[in-house]
Amino acid sequence: MYGVCGCCGALRPRYKRLVDNIFPEDPEDGLVKTNMEKLTFYALSAPEKLDRIGAYLSERLIRDVGRHRYGYVCIAMEALDQLLMACHCQSINLFVESFLKMVAKLLESEKPNLQILGTNSFVKFANIEEDTPSYHRSYDFFVSRFSEMCHSGHEDLEIKTKIRMSGIKGLQGVVRKTVNDELQANIWDPQHMDKIVPSLLFNLQHVEEAESRSPSPLQAPEKEKEIPAELAERCLRELLGRAAFGNIKNAIKPVLVHLDNHSLWEPKVFAIRCFKIIMYSIQPQHSHLVIQQLLSHLDANSRSAATVRAGIVEVLSEAAVIAATGSVGPTVLEMFNTLLRQLRLSIDYALTGSYDGAISLGTKIIKEHEERMFQEAVIKTIGSFASTLPTYQRSEVILFIMSKVPLPSLHHPMEMGRTGENRNRLTQIMLLKSLLQVSTGFQCNNMMSALPSNFLDRLLSTALMEDAEIRLFVLEILISFIDRHGNRHKFSTISTLSDISVLKLKVDKCSRQDTIFMKKHSQQLYRHIYLSCKEEANVQQHYEALYGLLALISIELANEEVVVDLIRLVLAVQDVAQVNEENLPVYNRCALYALGAAYLNLISQLTTVPAFCQHIHEVIESRKKEAPYMLPEDVFVERPRLSQNLDGVVIEFLFRQSKISEVLGGSGYNADRLCLPYIPQLTDEDRLSKRKSIGETISLQVEVESRNSPEKEERVPAEEITYETLKKAIVDSVAVEEQERERRRQVVEKFQKAPFEEIAAHCGARASLLQSKLNQIFEITIRPPPSPSGTITAAYGQPQNHSIPVYEMKFPDLCVY
């Protein structure tokens, strides 16, 4: 029966006759529109026939492809597209299966035109919103085929571009069709992402090639849309924008693998571009997931070349800055911890010369300059990311970094040996560099919060190191914290300006919090400044930093008491240069004179006391005429002009403490305090620091002031503890131990050699003495308290307590339970 129907056209099913009628005799005439309208009306009127229409069209298309009748293939695909656009009934699922089979047949063809035709039809289908879900539809073939088209290497550049464009459009269609449909195959699975993401990155990577062969300017507006790189970027942005929280990892991992496989971390331009696209495309609350992926990848590549690690860190820096504007979440300290760990590893690699700690035949030799570049990249990343954090998180980061700095204390043991010392020193320098980057631009109104006690103690402990570079970093860090109004650059050079108004300093009144901070920590700061001035290894940068620190304390944290202490401190520094107990070189002594002149010139103009300003001006003018080597203009230059003889400095060239006390005392300052010379106190930090002269003489000034008895004007003289007194105390303790040891020896010898009667008599005497002492103690402790009945008068008119035994005493009722 079916065979007869197939031979006789009148007996064939109506849907087949309608399908056959849309094909013209000559394929160049195109689709017969009137018959296509009839077919569409029939499909809408009888939706149950739609699956049969699709199957028959698929049969004809496969036959025409095999016979190379590509004109009829195009007509069949056009008819399918129109039917898809017109029909949205429940039976469309069966029709779609036939449609996808035809698209797959076209994509399998070697003809570029058929591949492009099939892709365009699939894209149209992807834009259709279906009313009913499909449970068994699979797009695995399309993902693989479209990804393969994205990597097309056709000889013809124009055809290659079209095929790649079609592949990208096809992937975009797959994503649109499946990403929001939970019943479809999960497009976020690694098996799909490992194909889609690298295909898009491959076309992004070849943007330079496309631009180098771009058409003429007249054709540019029409051809711009045909650049695969731009379409790939749009598709990648759309893909990442649709990613949910649990899918970010699967989308980012292929990016990292692609950059690894193609060695794209070293130029780092493409890698940075990729992650900028990623960070700006994903939802802001997912940013920390990308940061975590990068941190994990950096740890995984900890033994890779320094250039590769530097590229990852640069990308991490860019991504972290973008993420900071959104939500970084708990990854803040995790990020800094990873970066600091990589910093320590890099230091180890640079010291040992290999990744395994020992050089062997198969070990890759490490280039020290590359490791140094990586370390600088890490420090830059730490600073750039920290600058985007809010104040409270920045404070936590500062404390976290400081806790990692190795210090010579019981709680932070340092590695011994030459290699250990080098590692400790490099670690200290790198961490302090990182801390300086984080503290730069740090704004905090409350100095107690900016410099808490535990942080300040650790920071100032490093200021006592003998390494000049470390001490310079500590001074710069302190300056960064104290400078809250941007005055630091105005003190970059040390000079004695006659009018400091040209500096245009921003000065605010010292707040209550700053006053509390200075009362608590001022002596600690002064002491470290004083000890830093006495260092023999100081160079011009150290004195410039010391001058900047003194000036900023005077501007940011100064009240009358602080001003007085700072003047005392500078005058004590002048005494160091004059007395020269430290045997400092000539340059250091001249530098201390110049530093004192510059600071006193500044503070005199800030206090605006005319007599004080006049005294400072007179001394500076005297030095300009006869001792220019004591002024900063002649000392802190490229070729300093120094004097070889500083032992007989004339008093007119010195700032006199008595004169300053007199002029400032008349203006309301504490003249008594000004008269006292500044002497730093010895603390535990001197014992913890690695200095060459731990046992150097440091005097302790004990000031006893009786405020409750103003009639006492005399002060207890300061007790001076020197090296000799300490040595004498140690020798005396040794002598006492020797005497005790000799006494014990004599006792043992006596009991071994003396007669029994003598030993018994000796012990009996001691026993009677002990018994008498015990009787006295018992008499005192057992004697009952005075009688509550009162006292009686004994001889000579003196009252005498009458003792009553405890068991005879009568207690009040309140004491009875």
C-alpha cells in the first residue's frame, strides 16, 4: 500500500505534497513562498503533523547533501527556519530533534558554506524561547564542533575568519540555549568549559593578527563586526555574566590552564586583559572566588620560573584592585599571607640558587635578578591592593605584616649561621618594604589606632638593628604613619629657611587622641631617634629621614610639652656631636650639627617666640660666616665641605640650653623641664636587638619630684649606672657564691672529722636556741587579745592590758551562730 502511494503523487500524504511543493524546479529560483505559506498554515492547523514534516525535510536534506545539490539544501534549511519561527506548540520537541539532526549533518560537511549555513540556523534556533522543556536533548556534539571551528586553520584568510566567526556564534547559541535551562545538559561541567573557554581565548589571543590585516578605512565600518576577537570577547563576557556562584571555578580554571599551556604569563599583557574582562563581567559578589583561584594557582606554580610567578602576581594585582571596589570578603588576609609566603620562598630560592635547596645535575639554576623582579612585583601588588582597602582592614594588614618580621627575641627565634643571617636580613627588608607600601597614604585620625602598642614596639625594635637599610625603612614607615596632611615632601631636603611660610605647611591643632598617644609613646620615640642619630653607618638619607620625622612630629603631634622634649632631644644630639664619646666620623658629627640647626630653625618659627627665633638666627648666621660645615647647605650635598677639626667648637656656634630655657620660659613653656638634659633610658629592646655594643654605657636618669611638698626644692641626684658598676655587681655576686661554697665544705668536713661529743654539744646548743625562739613565737601568737572590759593601771601610772583566756571571754550574741 505504501509503495503504491509513493508512486502515485495523488495518493501521497498531504504534508509530503506540501513539502515537495516548496522546492522549485530550478534551485536558483529559491523557496516558493506561496507554497511555504500553505505548509506553515498546515503545520499550525495540524501540529501533530509537525514532527513528520521535520522528518521528511531532514530526509530530503540528507539526500540532497549526498548528491551535492546545495541549492535545495539551502531551501530546506530556510523552510525549517520559518517553521521554527512560526510554530511554538507542544509538539515542537520532536520537530527540533529532526532540525538538530539536519544542522549536525551540515556541520559535519567539509564545505565551509554548509558549516556556516548550519551555524546560522542553529543561532536562530537558540534565540527561540520554547514553551515546553526537553529532557533528552544533548548539545555535546555542537560544543565540540563549534569549538573545532573556532580553531579553524583554513588557507584562505577570509574563509578562516568566517568559519571562526561561525564557531563563536555557535558557542554563544549553545550558551544561550542551555545556561538558564536546568533540564538541559549542564554547560558548566568541566568537559564543556574546557572546550568553550579555550576556544574563545584562542580568538582573543589572535587579535593582533586580525588588526594587522584589517581592511581599508573605507570598508572598516562594515568589517568591524567580522573580527573574531571582538565577538569572542562579547561571548566570554556573556558567559561569565551568567555564571552562578558554584560555576565560577569551572569557568576560571580553563583560563589558567590556557595561559599555562601557551606561556602567556611572561608577556602578561594578554593575561591581564583576560582577567580584566573576567573581573568586569562576573557579579561583584563573586570577585573573591577569582582571587582565590589566582592565589591557588600561584601556590601551584611556586617552583615555576620567576617570570611566570611575576606575571601571575601582576595579574593578581590588577584583579585585586578591581575586586576591592566590590566584595573581597575573607580573602584579604589570605591574599597577603600567600604573597608573603611567596616572598619568603623567593628569598630562599635566591640564596640557595635552586628550588630544592641544593644544586644537582638536574636542578634548574635560578637567576637572582629575576627573583628580585618577582619580589618587587609582590611588594607592588601588596601596596596597590592595600591602598584600596578601608582603614580598618588596612590596619589589620599592617599588623599582620609586622607580625611576620623576624626579630631577635625569645618569641621570634632567628636562624643562625651566615645563610640564616642573610635570610633573616632579606626577609626583614622585604617585609619592611611591603609595610612601607601599605603605610604610604594611610590616613587615620587616631594615632592610637594607627600605631598600637604591640605594633609600635615591634617596629621600633627593628630600629635598633645595626643594618642601615633596615633602620632607614623603619624611619620611612614612621613618617608615612605620622604624615596625615601630605607635608612629607616639603621636608625632603634639609635646609635652614629664613621664612618657612614658603613651604605652605598644613598644620592642625593637636587633638586629644594625639596628646594621649604622645604621653604614652613619646619617650619611646625620642629614645629611638636619639639612638638612630648616634649610628656610625648613617648616610644622608638617614639624616633626611630623621629631620622629616622630627618635623612631622612637631606639626602633627606637638603640644607645648612635646615641643620642649623635642628641643631637649635635639640639644642632646648636639652634645653627642660635641663630646663625641661614640668616636663618630667627621661627616656624622657635622651632619648632627646641621640636623640640629635645621630643626631648631623650623621649630623656632613654628613656636613664633621672637627671642627664641633671634637666638637661633644668631647662631646660624655665626655658622654661615665662620663654620659653614655645621649647616645643612654645606653638609647634605653631593660633595660635602667638612672641617677636619671639630674638637674646639666655639660656644657661639652652639645652641645653648640655658639661653633657650630662658627665652622659652618667659613665653609660658616649662623652663624647669628645658633645663634638664635629655638622657634616654635603657629598655629590653637593647637586649633584643642585634647591636655590636650591647654593653655600651647608657645612663638612667631618675627624676624625683615632690608635688605634694612644694617646700622641697632639692632634687635627688640622678643615679648613674655604668658598665663599671654592672661589672662590680657581677664580681661581687661571684665572690658571695665562693664564700657560700667554702662554708658548706667546712660544715661537711666538721661532721666527718670532729668527735661525737663536740657534735652533740653543738647540736644541743642549736636545739636550745631553736627552742627558745619557738617559745617566744608561741607566746606572741597564743597570747589572747586584750580584754573587752577595758584596761587596768599598773605601776608608774602606765595602763596595762588585763589578759583573759579565750575560753572565759564573753562574745556578743551576733557572733554566735
